[in-house]
Amino acid sequence: MNRAPDLPQLFLGDLLQAFHDLQPKDDTTRAAMVEMLQLAPPEPQETTRIAPDAKRSLPRETPPAIAEVPVAEVLPEDEADLEEERDLAQAEATETARAGAETVRDALPWARRRRLLPMRVETVPAARRPFVAPTVPAATDEEHESPPDLLPLLHPSWTRAVLTAAAAGQVAQRAIDVDAVVAELARLRMSATLPRLRTWSLSRGVQVLADDGEGMVPFARDVDSLIAAVVELAGPELTEILHFAGGPWHGVLDAASWSELPYIPPAPGVPILLISDFGIARRPFSSEAATSIEWRRFLEELRGDGHEVIAFVPYPRERWPRMLVDSAQLVQWDRGTTVMQVRSARAGRRSR
């Protein structure tokens, strides 16, 4: 539908400028220009006085009944319909004045026309839309909802390499270590067996000690994810999974048989992968979490028997118990853990 052009908004200054530019010769021409620009004052309406006695005899007019119309029928569907109704209502009343104004505007120089360009004039207040209450999402049953996707502490692209660097042990190969043989002969010594080259391997297996105490509750899903990655890497036959609370010396739960057993260290050469917070997050006066002294005694006994313990701690290095730093190979377990950090931890422990 074609829209009627908007009526330009003119002021008294525009009328004076038009008088200056067009130089009307008489009052008739000036009055015509005022009428074309719709700047003439309204004419007074004649009123008839009615005597007080005559007013009493006049019949009272009954106001017409106003039909109740639903708000939904009065309001337009959208802003486009509302603007269209405004334009149609103004089209008939402004057509004549618009033509006269265009004639005056075309006669003015371009520098003055810019002030007389059509401008939008809002004469009808915008209709208010009915209030719509915001939608509230339906209630959900959090107890039976599936948990969100896990974002593991170890980077998925590095998990396999990090665990290999942590749990792999040195195993002798069939190839002879020629450099070691030459070094022995240079010292005029020779052993009964030839030295073999050694390489890192998971063929000896790994023992996993997982802390299920209250301090590790926030990391329960991460612990399960880490154990699953170790089993996938070393194989279920070579992986022994033991759970404990408080300390392994209180007894462990064998994940294979689901039975409580006293803790028994693995065979010599099998690394121990310990997952614990070492009581960092324990509550005050809690009797469940072990103390740092108890942990140090346990780790020193394992080291004295020739076992290598690699501990994954889900807290920054600044919060580690100081007396445990020299008792085990501690690795900061978080998103930024790399293979070099694990190798540095193991190399630093072996060098002491």
C-alpha cells in the first residue's frame, strides 16, 4: 500500500524567510502564503448565548453507549500496521497543505530547502501493548538428571603420554648394551652376564591407590576417568586398582573382587600410582583424613622396600605438605600437567 507523504514541520522563521526570498507585493499574496504554510491562526467560532431559564427547558442528551471492545482487537498487530493507520488518517487532511508547501519550498534556494525537508511528526501517541509476563522455565528434577559432560583435569590429548611417563618402568631388552660392555672392559672387569639395553615399558604393570576420602569428593569423576585411562593404557590384567579412605594402612578395597583387604605392596619394580590430596582439603578436627606424619611414615616404608611412588595431587604446589615433597614423586594434577613435568618429577626423585 502506498504511503502518503509526511507533512513538513514549518515554523514562523520559515514564513519570514519565504517573504524575504519571494518578495510578495500585496497582503493578499502574503495571506495566501500563510494559508499554504498552515501558519494562520484558527478562526473564532460563533457561540450563541442561552438564557438561564432556557437552559433548564432543554432536554438532556444521553451520551451514547460505548461498546466494550477487547484490547486485542483495538491494538494493531505490529508497529507496521500502527504506522500505516497514522499515515492514512493524515493523508486527506494534509494533501492540500502539502502541495502548497512544496510550491513554496521549490522556490527557495537549496541552502534554505534543507530546513524545509519533510520531517516525521508524531501526533498520535504510540499504543501500548498489553503486558506479557516472562516465561518461567519448567521445573526440573535435579536428582534424576544426567550429570553434565566431564571436563577432565588432564588434557585429553596429553592423557596417554602423561600416564605413560608416570607409570612406565625400565625393562631390559634383548639387545646388548655395547657402551656398558666397553666401559667394563676398559676397567679390566667383566660380569658374568652381559648388560642389556633398558627401555620404558608398562609390561610390569601398575598399582593404583585411589583416595576416596571426603577431601577427594569434588574430584570423584576425575579419579574414575584417570583410572579408566590407566586401565586402557596398561590393560586390566596388569592394573591393580585399590581404593582407600584415610590411608592405605587402614585397609583397602579391591576393585576387582570388591572386598576389603589389608594393603600389600606390589612386586619389586612395579610402580605405584597414588591419587590423593594428602589431607589438604580435610575439615578441621576431622578424624578420617590422615596426617602428614602418617603419610610420610607410609611413603618412607615403601621407598625403603624399593618401590617407586608417583602421586597425582589435585592442588597447586604451594599447598603441598612440605614434609612429603622428599618422600614421593609428587605431580600437580591439573589441566596444565605435561609429560616434561612428570619426567622432571621422576628424575628429581631418582637423583636424590
